[in-house]
Amino acid sequence: MDATVAVTAVRDVGPNTVAIEFESPEGFEAEPGQFVKLSGTVEGEEYSRFYTLSSPGVAETFEVTVGVDPEEVGPFSQHLVDLSAGDELDMTGPFGDNHYEGESRVVVLAGGPGVGPAVAIGELAAEDGNEVAIVYRTDAPAHEERLDALRDAGASVVVTGGDVEDAVADAVTAEEGEQVFVYGFADFVAEATDAVEAAGGDPDAAKVENFG
């Protein structure tokens, strides 16, 4: 789908991180773990970037989470952070097959910006009555309120700034019905899939989105 979408809200959700909520265009359907392409013009230059959904549903609105490095922020990332209600962007999507499909147990391994799809998948899975485990590696946690709410709902949530092998070993059961998801940049994806294998899981069966 190609559409122009209007911003409905922008919220700070962590250090140098915002959640941007957009009005869903008519007929838009997407699942947690899928991503969209957002495009806009900044000072005469056109930019496009892909962002994974961080909302568990898209009925009336959908959300993406944007993190920026203050020392390396690009023009489009800064533009997104500075958006306010009523501003518009072009959207294409959704894209991606590595999304939640009602699995009875989800294990989401998230590095950095991977927390967006982690909370989205976790929330919908919990709403469906399924088991949820999240391992989130970061030095600056985002979406802490939503992670706390998932813990209160019975999910296992581990946030760490270091090695994830032990946490993954505790989260992965390799039992029937379990689905492992991995979201993050290449170094995290490699570490996480190695940890899945060490825990007795099948890294080839994991649903993986590598952010590059």
C-alpha cells in the first residue's frame, strides 16, 4: 500500500528515542514484526527509511519507534524526531514475513531498536493468552513502561547491557510451538542466533530481521 499518513502523536519513550503514532490509512493491515517505508523531504532532499512497527495493532493508528544518536543523527532521523501531530509523511508497506502469527510461545531477542517489535509482539501474544519471553540488550532502555506492563502480565523480560547467552538459554525451551524472533543490527543478530543454537534451539527456524 502507498499512502500519505498523518502524525497523531509523538512521545518520548527512552533516551534519544521517540514513538511516533500515525493514523492508519483505510484498508491498512499489518502484523507486529512487519515494517513500513517512511518517506519525506528535508531541505529539498528526499529521504526514505524502513521502520518496524512497535504497535500490537493497526486498526485506527500504528506506531514506529525511532532512536537517534545525538552525535550522528541524520537529517531524516532528526526530522522524524521533530514531527508533531498533523504533520504528514508518505508510507509504503507493510513488508516482511518475520512477524507474529499466533504462536503459542514467543521468544523475542531484541538489540537496540529491536525493542519496538519486541513490545509489539509481546503485547499481542500476551493478549492472545500465549507465553512471552523477551531478552533486550541495550545500555539505554526504551519502552520501559510497556516492558514493565508485560512483566506484570506474566511475561519473562530480561534487559541487559552485556552478553545475552545466559538469558537466551533461560528463555529458549526448544519445545513444540515455540517461535524465536530476532530483531537488531548485524552484530546482535549473529550473537543472538549463536546463543539460540547454544541453548538447543534451531537458529534457522528463527524469524530474523537484520537492520544492517
